[in-house]
Amino acid sequence: MSAKLRHIALISDQYALQGKFYEAAFGMRTAADPRPERAVTVSDGYVGLNINPRKPGRPAGLDHFGLEVDEVEPVLARLRKKYPAVQVLKRPRTRPFAGLSTHDPAGNIFDLSQRDMENRTSVYVAAEKKQPRHISHLAVRTLHAEALAEFYADVYGLRLAERKRGDANFYLSDGRVTLMLMPWSIADYEGTGIVRPGPDHIGFEVESLKAFKERLQALGDDNPHLRPQPLGGREGEARLKLFAACCPRGEYRFADPDGVLLDVAEG
């Protein structure tokens, strides 16, 4: 059985504000947390978006994701046999979404959780009914897209989807959410700021793009702190052009109040 992509982690200087944005814009629900000073977690009913306060030495933005498996040991056995250079680190019991942390061969970090691990609580315990506005994909840029696609399919059982002719991306699905692996090239960033390989953007599906845009406008009018960021200016336009060229699944592209890139399509 394939792994499930059950959480995405952000790091932010304004983590509480970020949580309010995803609640208000996408209808995500805040999870109860006995220690709200640690992080804010919101959920679409399947994926938990964990927004952590930024600490010294850690960059803001998209940070890592989390996979859930039925049994950890068979996964670790496959790792030891086929990818001995990949390491696994046991995490503290205080984390409600991860028993272990590991990485892929390109160094992208993700948490690994088993369904019955003791420290699993909150939105990570059970999948709920899909909400009208929900996370559809997580995109990662990498120098080794094909090799990583093989890694996630072979070790974690994510299913490779067919690609259209000329599409350089690889798409791996857990049946509900897609991990999108996009090739990274420094030449792609001509005319804009260079972004290192790693997590690139979050994709959402909404019930109506028109209604969603109207909601964003009203949200910013009511509370300017929750206004999303457009990709404007000369560098922003170049970034938007790259964004649109590399991700064929979205229709409306912008950034959240803290600069995390979002790609929204009508489902």
C-alpha cells in the first residue's frame, strides 16, 4: 500500500497570521494544541499544514513534508537495502505528526509516520471528508527528478502518473495528493532571484476560482495583514512566467502573506 502525504510544514516569522490566512482563504480548520506557542496547525481534512515559528538559523518558507505508512519497518528495510546512504532520525515524542525524519537521495527532508505511533494526535490521526478547498499537490524542484521519482515509487509505493508529451515533471500520487517533482536549472532563473532546489509551492483545488478570487479580495479589504502577495514587478513577472511554465496544473498563481508560492485551480 502506498504512503500518504499527510502534512506539509512551513516556517514563518508570523506563524499565527499565516494560520489565519489559510483558515480564512481556504476554509482550513485549526487543530487544538495544548501548546499553541509552538506552532499553528490547520487542516483540509486530509493534509495538515504545520506552520512553525522561525528560529535562528532556519530560513522561512516551505520546509518539509510528511509521509504516513501502515508499517515503518518494511520501509526501513527497503531503505537499508537499496538506499544505504539515506539516514533516518528518531524524533521527540512531543511531535504529533512524526515518529521519524529522513530524506531522499537529493537531501529533501520529510517526516515518516506510522498510523499507530503513540505521538500521533490532532489532524494526523484520521482522514476526513475532502473539503471543497483542499491541497492537491506539493511541488519540489530538484536536479534529479527522474531518480527521485524512482525512489518515492520504489520505497514508498507512490504511484507514478502518466505525463503529457514534452512535460519534464514527474507526478507521484497517494490517491488523493500529488508529489510533483520538477527539474531545477539555474538557467531558468534568468531575470529573477535564484531559488535553490527544494520545496517550491503548494497547489490547491477550489470549488470555484471566481468565488475564491472574490474571497481573497474581501479578505484583504477586511484585514490588510491577510492580503496575499501578487508576483509583480520585473523580477516577479519573470518568476510568474517560470511558475506557469513549470506547473501545468494551476490556473491562478500568487504568494501567501509570508511569500510562500501557491498555485490554485478549479477542481
